[in-house]
Amino acid sequence: MKRFKLFGKTYEIRAANVKPLPSVSDDSAWQMYLAGQGYTISAEGALQVAAVFRCVDLISKTMAALPLHMYKNAGEGKQKARDHPMYKLLYVLPNRTTTAYELMQMLVANMLLTRGGYLRIVRDRYGFVRHLKNLPTSCCSEVYTNRENGEQYIYVTYDGITETLREGDFVFIPGFRFGDRTPEDPMTIAASVLGLNNSMTQYAQRGFSGTSPGGYITYPGQLSDTAYERFKKDFQSNYGGAENAGKWMFLENGSTAQPWDRDMSKTQLLDSRKWAVTEICRIFGVPPHMCMDLEKATFSNIEQQSAEFVRDCINPLSVRIEQALYRDLLSEAEQAKYYFKFNTNSLLRGDTATRTSYYNTMRQNGVMCADDIRELEDMNPIPDGLGRIYFINGNMLPLENAKLNAPKSAQAKGAPLKNE
């Protein structure tokens, strides 16, 4: 309320339906404020926006298609832990009814649209992990901490039944955190963009579903009720809907039609909707051309943006999931030996010519052998271990002979030489 004086009198101005801005730290107040401004959207509502569905579908499918391997440290190197029971759970079949692809796609979709993703850990009586199951975020509470022993736990409500899952019985991969341990809801952060996009969509629907002659009609006099009803019926049937847009009108009894400029391109509606697509892509870290927005796309920048998508979107998401699985699925003893890793090489392979040039360079410098290359190309190793020989550029000497600086004619066939 504000007071001011005018001509010696005091007046009051009371703000109607104006809410003060909430504190930055008050998350619930911000949600109420955005809802009061007409900008509120749920995860289900966000998926009805085409650009959001495309971004979430693209990222979740890409992550689900990546092989997730469990590795163990073996001396100076590493090898896949195929003998560990958990290898099969994450690579192929986490439970009897769900594939690894389905589990990962749902997990990532929840991470992108809500405060984080949850998995349920099913153990046998000895404490070993036997199954992994998806938990929709909408059924799970935030993660609580027992003040007495520091143990974390959540509440899960499913089919009207609420149960408590304690530390070791669930995996939680949080989303973006800002002020405290409670992750932010991305749909709350993006409410203004998505809410504005919905408003523009509704406006466009109203524009196409109504009459579209582009003007208004004046009549010199007053129509009777019968004539007015007949005029409305004929006008709607002849000029209503998108199929009749742009038709010329035929009037009678001295009526005149005045054009009214409502071209959507001139009101910048179409430009605003294009802007909303770009903003949504920016929120999810997806290049616009992957959402079929090719307005500013060229061959060179599409190739570069595709590599940036892997580097800036997929790789950080992979690391977040890998580390959460390491924390929640492995015991302290296992953490000293095992870890999880997504294989993103297939996303960066490029075309045949690019891969060939890359492989040639890596092999000629002794970084890769023939079997390393064949593995990346999903090919079997060369028999008898012939593909495990490493070469360096020059005369293509085996590494064990190169350090002797021996000429190629003096090399022993298939065995290192000794200095004499």
C-alpha cells in the first residue's frame, strides 16, 4: 500500500493481486509465486511440449544405448569383471522383467524431469545384490538422514502402500543442487520458459480454431434476431476453422468488412515459438539441429555440435551415474577393486574416412594394436595373437626391437633381439 498527497488530500493505492518476490532460499515460496504468475508445469505437462519430449527422449535413449561395463583393477591395467554377478545386472538384465536399456532410459528420464532418479536394490539373505528395479521419482520422498547414526533413508509409496528403504536398499542420483542437500526441480527452474511456450501454443490453437477472415464486419442498422442467428450460422460454416482461412467474404444489405492485421508472423508468434525451442534445447544441453531446428545449421557446425553434445551433455551425465552406482552398489571392500564405466567411443567414431585416419595415426605411433582397433569396430581378434603386436612409425618395428635400434634385416622373426 502506498500513500501520496494531491491538492492537500491523502490518497492510498492498494496493490491488487500483486505478490512480493520470495526469498531466493525459499523454494516452496518460489513455486507458489510462479504458479501465481501462471507459470507452473509438471514433468508430465512438460513432456507434452514437443521440444521437451524430443530432448528427454534423445538423451535418455542415447544413455540407455551406451554399454555400461563393470571393471576390476588387474595389476597395471583393467579388465571387465564378467565373473561378478553385478556385471550382468547393469549390462544386460537388471531383473527378470526389465532390460538394462529400459532401466537406464527410465532412470535418466526421471533425472532430467525431476529432482533426481531412484533405483531399488534387491538383495539376497547374504546381502548380495540380485536385482535392480526402477522407482518413479513421484513415488519417492527426498532423502532423509538419521541424526543419531547418519544413516540415510527414503519413503516409497506405491499402490497405496508406504514403506521405508534404508541406506543400501536404494540408489539415488540427485539432480542440480544449489543451496542445500535437496536437489532443485528442473521444471520449477524452467517454469517461465515452458509456461510461456504453453501460453503461445494455446494462443495459436485459438487463432486457428476460430474464424479467420482477418477483419470485422459493420452493418448499417440493426439485424433482427432471426437474421442475426442466420448470419452467425452461415458465417461460421463458410469462414470458420483453418480450412476456410483466407476466403473472401460476400456480404449483403450494405455491410462492409474491414481488414484487421492479425498475421501471426507479424505479431511475432512464430518467432517466439522458435525462440522457445532454442531455450528448451539450451536448458537440456541439446544442439537445436537434434530437435529438427535446422534454421542456422550447416554441415560443419552440425558435426561440431554433435561432438559437443557428447562432451558437454552425455559425458557429464555418464560420470554422475557411474559415481552414484559406485557409491551405492559396491561395498567398501569392492570399491578398492571394482568400478563402473560407460563406453562412449561409438558416439565419437565419426564416418569411415575419419575413423580410418584416426586408427592409422594411433597404430603407427604404437598407441593401439590391430586387436584394439578390431574391438572398437565390433570385430573378433586376429587368431594366434597376431593382432596383439604394437608398432611404431618408421620401419614399423615391433616395440621390443625398436629399443635395440637394430636394422629390420637383423631382427629375429617374432622374438626380441639381444645386444651382443
